[in-house]
Amino acid sequence: MEEHTSYDVFPDTVSRTAVMAQPTGVVYPNGAITAARWEERGLTPPNQPVPVPDYLGPDWVPDWEELHRKTPKDYVRAARNEKTGAIMYYYVPTSFVLRKLDKVARGHNWGTEIIHEGWSRELPSGDKEYVVALQLIIPGMFRPQTGVGSNTFRANNAQDTEAKTRAGAYTAALKNAAKALGIGRDIEEDEGEVATLVTERHNIINILYSKLRERGKDKEAQEVIKRFAPTALSQTGDLFSTAIEFEQLEPIQRELSALATRTAPKASTTTATPTGA
């Protein structure tokens, strides 16, 4: 495989592969980098505590307990194979990561510093990869957390632009740095639990949909499905629940359950005839 373009942050360059191989994500081109060399370039030294600004006060500390709280399952998303629809992995959206960082830093008291960004390689097809390496910085951290992310520009995809590719690489780097701190990391640890939850919700939705169709409530049930996941219904009204995205399962289940409750047949009441009447 062709080696990716070297980083040009320092005179001593380092390849993307070498950066990814660092256990802490910290860039060490050709040995240790002194704090002075980082400060010369306006960067926060990677192995030094991040100072707390005076305006936050002497007693200010991040909310580290927030990092230990489990990721709510409703924020988990599933990445699917474009051709087969099979779930490849689970992840959390960028909006969740940003809100979590705001909670940990008690507001917008966190930031990032770009260590490196640039096009890494270009293939004969015209596809090319953009790589971003950044430091996630929260006052009071033991040291900045580095994250590396990349995104591929596909020349034959009209929806791909270089600007979107760069933004995607930055987002990937930020999420990787946040994950190293613990944000969203429990998704991988609980992947079996998430998969079980997905299966259970698929089964419940299938049962609810079948019951509603038996009651002649096809149209109402289909309107619920179409509002959240229109591609999960065939032209004949058959439901393919596996086409429902993870984040759509809970609201569909909730609304189908409410519809089933409203349309449930009322229990019949009979009056017993007295013996000997």
C-alpha cells in the first residue's frame, strides 16, 4: 500500500500511519517534542495539564462524572451497508458529542486546535482522502486529547464536495478525540445489548403492525410508518422492519402502541340469567 503523505506540522515529518499507531493519539515525530516547540506554533503542549483560565475561577473543575454516564440508547445510531441494509456498526451523532462536551466543560469552555489537515492521497479514479488531526482541549484536563479523522472525496459522486469532505474529516477527528475521553465509548462495550434492543423493537413493531391490519387499521398504521420510515413499506403494504433506522424504532413503536390501545376491541359484557327464572 502506498504510504500516505507525511505531516508537515513540524520539520520532522511523520506519516498518518505513525500518528494512528500512537496509543494516546499524540504526535511524536522522530522522538519527543518539547513544549517550547509546540508553543512556538501556537499549540497546547500534548503532555502538559491544560490550565484553567482565571475567568472560570480558582475552584472550577470539569464535570468528569458526566463522562461516566452511559449513553442513552435513544441517541445510538446504526450505520448500514448501502447495498444490503445490514447494520455494520453503531455510533452517536455529532450533536450528542457536542452536547456532552458542553456538559463536561460546563458550557462552551472547550475547544480544538488543528495539528494537521490536508489531502493525504489521490487515487487514479480521482478519489482522494482528507485527513485532520486535532487536539480536544478542556480546562483542567491532565493533557489535551488528540484525535485523527479522515474522509474520502468520491470524484464520481455529484453530492460530494471538497468542503463537505473537509468538514467530515474534522467531525471524525473530533468524535475520535471525544471517544478517547469516554464519550460514546460504551456503545462498543454494550453492542450486544444494543443489538438485542434493536431485535426486540423490530419484533414488537411487526406484532403491532399485524394486529392493526387484522383490525382493519391498515391505513392508520401505514401512515405512522410512512411518517418515520417510508422505505420500510412495500407497495402492497408489507412491512420490512429491518429497513427502519435505529432512531426511528422507538417513536414508531410508541405511536403504533398508542394506536393499538385506541383501537382495541372493548371487552364484551354479558348479564347472567338467574337460575329458575
